[in-house]
Amino acid sequence: MFEIGIGHYLTLGAIIFILSSNDKREIWCTLSDLFLDTDISVSLERISDVCAKSDFSIDEITDMLYSEVAPVCMPNLLTVVGEWTGFDEEQLVKKIINYLNTQQSAMKKLFKPKWGLIARLYIGKDWLKVVKLIEEKRSSSTDSLAKT
């Protein structure tokens, strides 16, 4: 345990989580655009740019999308009038970290909505387009580096 203030401690796991959350922040905020109540086809290029430039693998980003961002943002697509201009980044990050930090019993997990599965039905095709764009950008980036 590490003391961060008088009487306040963090475990090494919590510190690692906070550091990795900072690395994930830009990805989380970018992926949240897939859950806006608007035509996101114009955002796919920008989403793929941010993801392609990150150090995360496509599998890691996909996991972030469905297991970290979707549980917080998916309900937006199920409301009558959802957010369409963009999520507040500070609130989004706080909600994701809170979701990930919440200790849940096996019973709660069993009866909790499977947001990742639901998200795959709603945004799966768009995510596949983003993945293809990420692969193309990373491939062309690698090709241009090899030429120099």
C-alpha cells in the first residue's frame, strides 16, 4: 500500500489501474462516439485515426469498446432522445472508472444487462468498418516507415 495523503492509501493494483486509465482515456472518449444518437458514418475516419495511432492492439481496443465503454454508453442508444452532440469527457471517464471499480457479486453479474452483447448488435457493423480502417492505416504507416 502506498500513502497518498494522511490516512489515504492506494494499492499497487489501484495505481496501475489509474495509470492505464489515463492511457485509455483518449480511446474511451473516441469510442464513445459510436454510441451517439446520430449518423456516425462521418466519425468513423476520425475514430480509426485515434485508434490507429494508439499503442493498443485491435483486440485490446475491441475489449475496451465492449467491456468498458459499452456498459456506460450503450443505454444512450436505447433512450428516446439520446445524447447526439458528444458525451462530457470528464463525466464519461468517471463513469467508466466507477463501472470498472465496482465490485460485483456473481448474482449481480448474472442479472446485469450484457451491454457488450447488446452493443455488438447495434454498432457491430460500424466497428468492423473502423477495424478495417485501423488495419489499413497501420499497414500504410508500417509501409511508409519501411521505405525510409
